[in-house]
Amino acid sequence: MKALHLTAGPLWHDFSATFEGKLGPGGLSGAAFAALAEPAAASLEGLRRKRENGELPLLSLPSRIDDLELAETLADDIRRRAADVLILGIGGSSLGGATICRLAEKGAAFSPNAPRLHFLDNIDPATFTAIYQRVDFAKTVVIAISKSGGTAETLCQTLLLHDAYVEAGLDPARHFIAITEPGARPLRKFAEKTGCPCLDHDPDIGGRYSGLTLNGLLPAMIVGLDARAIRRGAAAVTAAALEANRPEESAPAVGAMINVGLLRERGVTQSVLMPYSDRLDRIGDWYTQLWAESLGKGGNGTTPIGALGAVDQHSALQLFLDGPRDKLVTIVQSDVANTGGRVNGSATELMGEGLAYLEGRTMGDLLDAEQRATAETLIANGRPTRIIRTAKVDEESVGALMMHFFLETMVAADLFGVDAFDQPAVEQGKVLARRYLAEMGG
């Protein structure tokens, strides 16, 4: 079956341990997989058509650089004058940027001269009070992001910070940047009233699909990450996925077919994403929103779970291995062997003969052994396991991963027969919250 191993840009996919041929009775049957081929092919054809006619700008976004040129100038200016940057936004307005920027915070791309980023994606008053005490407003830039321009949480944050800047005698026009859709939007009106820059959010790219827009890439550029490489990784995945002759040759389509097929045939109701890299420690949060909010409609969908190796080997892995057989686990691996510090010959002298296995080994050797052992143990226990491997965790591979899951989610939505881009149930709570606020004010 060609679907067992696929390469797309910097990513290599091994789906073999999700099928019953390798996994046994807990895996997906060839018949159940084949039954999804026709609707998956129709989904890919629909995506190709939408890319060609411009109906879905996300699919052509990876090949764009015009928006990056303007943002690069803005990022350079911010980097020169700011010690801290506060990114205001919730859900998709924040998670994409927070995920990407972990490359700089926890990786080789770290620059000690770059501003500190603070993703303020919640409205806990204690967090805001703490921020007031940590930053010097005179050296702090605020980026407020809301696709609709009317997100209550982001507007509340923006207004409170505006007042704090005014009280400090600082001009908001120099310290605030807004990102929102064109038109009559509260956040755009704020930008007009204060004179601060306002960048356009594409109305046809939903918030949870906006990580590769300036929502995510402007913060990335501020800390010195290569936005063009991020887009390049996304472009490679898009080309491989949409130019495939059959869905069995498109990694996102295969991923969607396996998720839906395992749910229907084996009762696999949960999808775990477990990368073995601290630089990907926020991708689980990002994936959770994307998968849950896109697919959880009309009784459809599976429950996304974010995990992190090797940390969750000491917690959630016990459940994945020996709990209910209701999980598909995706392990993201990279080439970490022979990296990091090396344990010298003092291990056994200091800690006993039982530590001989660590002598001469690097920290990366240990992480590599554990990422491979976890996958093999899951498979040995009959748990559906997909492996995604990349040579290194960098801008190109993160862009590729994000684009892969965008496409996988879209195809899965078509297989479920739901709209990947709306969230009708969530809107009910927003309306009720605004009513409660109105009642508080009499």
C-alpha cells in the first residue's frame, strides 16, 4: 500500500502502524481505508479548485512574499526600539505565533538582543497586573490581533493598556499595532482614533488557520526567525498534497482517512499529537484548537490531545499504552542523536555501575532512544501510531507541520461532512457573555 510511507518537503510520514497489517486487530483495515478514497479524492479536487480560483487564500499564501516585505520593515523598527512586545489575541490570533516563536525561545535561533515576547491570550486580571510590573511601557510595543476586530477579550486588553500608556504620558500611536479585517471594525476604529498602524487580516483566512499570516509571522520576524523559510516549508507540503495523483499519495489526505476510518471502524475517538522537542511544546495547544473547533460539529469529530516527549512518558503515556484503546498517537521525531552535552566516564563512578548505559552518550542520544522506544512500545501494545519525522526542528519544518495539519483538517472535515471554517456552538457563549456584561451595567 503506497500510503504507508510518504515524503512531503522536510517531513517523512510513516503510517504503517495505523493499519491492521502491521498493528493487528486494532489497526485500520484495507477495506475501510479504501472506502474513504473516493470522498478524499473529491476533497483534494475541491481544494485544488479553490486554490486556482482564489476561493481559499490559505492555499496560495505559502508562495506569497509581498506581505512579508512590509512586515520585515516593521519588525526591524520594533526590534530596534522595544525591549518587550505584548501580543494580544485569543485562540487562532495567538496560538500560531506562540507555536512558531518557541523556535527562538527554546532553540538555536535564540537571539539575546531580540525583544521578549509575551503572548497574553487570556483575560485573567492577575496576569495583566503582573505584566504592568514586569515591563517598561516606554520600551514596550503592543500588537493587538482580532480577525473580526470585535473580540471582546482582545478589545478589553487593548483598552486597558491604552489607558495605562496615556496615564504614563506615552503616545499610543508609537506603541500600538493592530491587525484586523478591513471595514468598520472596533479595533480598526481604535487604530484610526489613536493613529497607530493597522495591518489587514485576510477576511477569507479564519483565525485558527492564520498562523502562517502576519498574525504568526510578524512576532516571528521580531525575534529574528526566517518567515520566508516558514512559508517555504508550507509551500512544499501544499504542492505535494495537492499535486498527488491519488489521495493515497497525499500525506494530509491519508492522515484524514486514517483518523476518520479508525473512528468509524475501531472506535478511536481521540487523536494525540506528541512531538519530541521543546521547540514544539506549543504545537499541541495549536493543534487542539484547529482540530476541535474545525471538526466538532453535529456529533462529529475526535478529541485532540497535546502531549510532549519525553515529559509525558512519565505521565500520560501510561494511559496511551494501557488505557482504553481509543487513541491514535502521532509521534513527531527529529534527528537529535549526537547533539547536546556528552556524559563523560564519571557516570558510574558518581552514580554506580547501573549508569554505564549513559557513559559516552549525549543528551540527544537519550532523547533519540526514547522517541524511538515510545513509538515501538505503542506499536507493540497494538496502539495505532503514526510517525512524522524531520531532520531538524526549524522554521521550514514548523511551517510544513502547520500546513500539513491545516490540510489534514480540511480533508477530514469533508469526510465528516462538516464546514471546517465555522464554529456555530462557540458563538452562543459569546452572545450570552455580552448579555451578562450588559446586565452588570444595569
